[in-house]
Amino acid sequence: MKNKFDLTGKTAIVTGGGSGIGRAIATTLAEQGATSLILDLSLEGAQSVAKEIEANGGKAEAHPCDVSDHENVKGAFSKALGNRSLDILVNNAGIAHVGNIFNTTPEDLDRIYQVNIKGVFNTLQAGVESMKAKGGAIVNISSIAAHVGLSDRLAYSTSKGAVHAMTLSVAKDCLGHGIRCNSISPGRVHTPFVDGFLAKAYPGNEKEMFETLSKTQPIGRMGKPDEIGDLVLYLCADESSFITGSDFSIDGGFLTLNT
Ligand code: NAP
């Protein structure tokens, strides 16, 4: 009997894998037999996730990488991969911004652009270079913010719309190389990213805002990082071989049931 979603022998890069959703993705891929190469701004976070995976019998490595820096990404991919070619790339690293058209500054937009747009471009370019001979699977983490108008998410929504559009371009450009490229659009998922922006944007009211944000998902709660990891696993595995250029919402009904 063949095990479904088996990634034995595959090499996966997960950016921002030292925290939150990325941590769950790196762990899930390793549980299915992949070697998870965790690339993160914080080497400490990446190392702690790699150690945790290894302690549970999986294979993982931690490498420092600033996705916003083109040369740094090229160097980090080359160092992390060594003689291996890349099979799976998950573009997960991202940052948040709370602001609207009245108060977002050009500097705010530049900061989000550097990580959420240029960062994804940088890792896509390094990733497809390594994958183009043998093929592979790419999953970009977009957001529900790419699909509907949310209050106070101007720069962030702009960046996630770009991730969605880049997914389509890369899927098209890579059809002849056996590289599939898809994106997912999570609703709110409870991670340090959410706790961080609540503390920054709503100091003193974090608990109430957490409840309010939980209820905006029709299912009545935020997502769990492991639930995102399982969808990414499907899109990285051979079982999804007929899927490319698609975006999947994973949002407790946010995009479809909020009537
Ligand atoms: P998180 O807990 O803050 O994790 C993001 C990771 O990315 C952190 O380890 C962070 O490192 C790393 N990172 C930030 N800038 C980087 C850079 N320049 N180079 C390399 N790594 C960098 O966030 P999360 O909630 O897991 O979010 C992960 C992804 O899901 C993001 O793209 C986010 O936009 C998306 N998303 C999240 C939600 C949600 O509700 N949580 C919903 C939809 C989409 P440091 O900690 O060192 O900064």
C-alpha cells in the first residue's frame, strides 16, 4: 500500500519557518518525510523549530535569510541546498501593517513591499532556478486580504494581491518546467503575527479585539497553524499534480459565508 502525501527524499524550503504558520508548515512537511530547510530572519527561531523536528525523528536544517535582499536570498539558497536540487518551496515569510489610504505613508508601503512582494519575487527566482531541471511545487502564502476590501489593511492587502498575481505569472511561465505554483489565502490564524499586531494596534484592548477578530470567521474562531500546514502539504504533494495557477481560501467561511 502506498502512503498518500509521502514526501520522502524531497527537499523543501520554507521561508519564515521559525514562527507561526511557517513553523507548522515546516513541521508537517518533515512529518511526511521531506527535509525542511527553514530560512528565517531570526536564526534562533529557525534553529529551535529545526531542533524540535529532529527531536521527533524528522529532518530539518536552519539557515539565516533576509528575503527582502536579493543577493542574500541567492546566497542562502545556495548554501542551504548545497548539491541538492529544490523540490518544494513555500513562500511564507511576511509582515503586517495596519493603516488605510488616509494614514499609510510611502515608507510604510516600501517596508511592506520589500518583504511581502520583493521578498516573494526573490525567493521565487532562486527557487525556480533550482527546480527548473527536475520540476517541483511552489506554494505562496497570500491572504483573504487579496480578495475583499478590509478596513485598515491598505499596504498589506496590496502586497497580498501581488502575491496572488505573481502566483499566476509563475505558474504560466513554469508550465514547461514541471513546476506547479499555487497560492493559499488564509483567514485569521492565531500566531505571533496576530498577537503582535493586536498589541501594536490595540494596546490595552488585545483580549476584546481577539474575540472580535475570532468572530469575523463564520466558523467562530481563528484558524490553527497546523490546519494551514495540512493544506500546504496537499499542494506540495504529488496528489495535487493536476493543480497549478490556483488560489485556495482557508478561512472558516470568511470569503463565502459572511453575508
Ligand atoms: P509570524 O508568526 O510573524 O511569522 C512570520 C515569519 O516570517 C517570522 O519568523 C519572521 O521572522 C519571518 N520574516 C519576517 N520578515 C522576514 C524577512 N525579511 N526574511 C525572512 N523571514 C522573515 O507570521 P504568521 O502569522 O505565521 O504569518 C505567516 C504568513 O502568513 C505571512 O505571509 C502572513 O502574511 C500570512 N498570513 C497570516 C495570517 C494570520 O492570520 N496569521 C492570515 C493570512 C495570511 P521574525 O520573527 O524574525 O521577524
